[in-house]
Amino acid sequence: MNNLFDFYKGKRIFVTGHTGFKGTWLCKILAMAGARVTGYSLEAPTSPSLFEISGIEKEINSFIGDVRDFDSMKKCFDEAKPEIVLHLAAQPIVRDSYKNPKYTYETNVLGTINILECIRIADFKVKSFLNVTTDKVYENKEWAWGYRENEPLDGFDPYSNSKSCSELVTHSYKCSFFTAEDSAAISTARAGNVIGGGDFANDRIIPDCIRAAVDKKDIVVRNPYSTRPYQHVLEPLYAYLMIAMEQYNDKSKSGWYNVGPDECDCVTTGELVDLFCSLWGDMKWINQSEKNAPHEANFLKLDCSKIKTVFKWSPRWHISDAIEKTCQWTKVWIDGGSIPKEMSEEILEFFNK
């Protein structure tokens, strides 16, 4: 932990999507490390929102804006003069991408182009850029083994496909504009499904579980037999910060990285909900598959050999730990406890493991 925290202390960091679930946790880590963080994003996407509950807005420079608006983004970017850029802004919900594909593509593709343009034409030096995409960028053949970074990219639904496009845009910019030794190091990180305290999004299974628990209702599960690489939100965030740090110091470390759990933590949605019910207590779920539901992958796993080999990285919390921490965070919130304190304690516990 000390190495990573020491590195980020005093660094100027630009984070897109800072008001979202992952963005808020990321900003909390960076603030604890003493980084000088500037966030650029739309208003928090949910109500309640982790961004507001966490109090992180008091610890960073927060700008509300749309990543599709280049002029607005560039103004904030130029004021921040970042050394490191972490691009998390996205329309992240698969089912919402079916409802509004145009907005999804504009946000996820044009947003990537705009942030890369900010870096390309800046009159100061950005040393490290990380584009956060998703495990769903791959052409999914429902294989029993995990996808590797050299597999074909061709996400099926508009969300997944727009993230595949974002990957291709990043690769093109890297090859076209950032080949010089002193230019920015460029990477992408493809993470699996994340869970943790403070996720209030629609159409995600753990937030659905929490809403049912708060309302004292049965949990409705649409796809209990779908397998996903679930992990606690701190797992990929640590990996993002590690990649950005390592390529800052050594550009040869830049590339494309899968970030996911070990085989034992790739579970079905039904198994995940069973674990939640056992840890929360006095809960049950019902299988309510939808007729004519939009397509979602049934089986998806990642091969994370590359990031383990290059950086000696490995997951720290098992899926049971992730669910336990999510329940713990949520009960603190329900009981009116200190969320900033809870987040700090979870971060320190995770980073010291």
C-alpha cells in the first residue's frame, strides 16, 4: 500500500466519471493518498448516490459536465493540467443501452475520443492514461474458459459494442499519436462485474438485493444461471491505479489488461444471491425470467494471466468477502453511521491485506 500511496501523493489526477459508483470509490482512494484530484462527470446518476453520501466532493475539485462536450471538458482538463488521466465516464448499463443506443454510443465512444484529444493537443505533458472498459468487449462465444487480451473484440449489445469501439479508438490513438518515447503511456483495463457498498444502480443484481432487503421483499432474479466474474469494487480500482503508476514509470508496461477474479469466484447469479441472503439474514429470492428480454451473455469469464505475470497482481478478496463488505457498508448506511469512515476503513483493510 505504501508504495502506491507514496506514488500518488501530490500527483495531479484527472478522473472522468467521478460521480459514479466506481468513480467515487476511486476518488476516495486518491484523496486518502494525498493526490490532487479533478473530476469531470455528469451529476451523480442515482438517488441516493454514493458521491453525495461519501462526502468526497469536499476533498477534490469536482466539475459537472458531459464527456460529449469537448469544449467544456477541455477547459476543465487544461485547468487541472493532469499528469495522469483515468477515464471511467460511461453509460454502463446493458439494458439501458437497448433503450437508448445513440446516447450510449455517443457517451462511450465520443467521450473516449474527446479525452484522448485533450491529451493529444495539450500544451503540457500527460504521462499516463488508462481507459476503463469492460469484460464484455469480447466476442462472446460462451466458452468455458476465460477470454484473453488477444481475443477478437465484438460486444453484442450496444453497451458492450460501444466499449469494444472505445477500445479500438484507444488503440488507434496510441498507434497514431503516442508512439514517441516521451509521449503518454496508454492502456485499457477490462474488468468484470463489480459489487460493493454504495451501488444504487438499476438492473444490477446486488443493488436489487439491497433494495429488496430494505423494503423487506423477496429478491427477484432474472437470470439465475448466468455466470459472471464478480469482484469487489476495490479489486479493479487497485489494478487501475497500479497500471497507471507502473506505465508512468515504465512506458513498456502499457497495454491491454483483463482484471477479474480467480476461477473460484466466477459464480452464477443464483449462487451470488444465495450468498447475499445467507450473509444478510432472513432473505429469499424468486426466479422470474422475463419473456422477450434483451440479450445478455449467459457465460463470461476472463483470463487474467497477463496482469498477474506483468505486475505480480492477484485478487485480494474472495466473493464471500465482497458480499460481506457490501452488507456491512449497507447496514452502516441504513443505521445512519459514518460512510466516509466506513469507506476509509474498508480501503485500508483491503490495501493492507
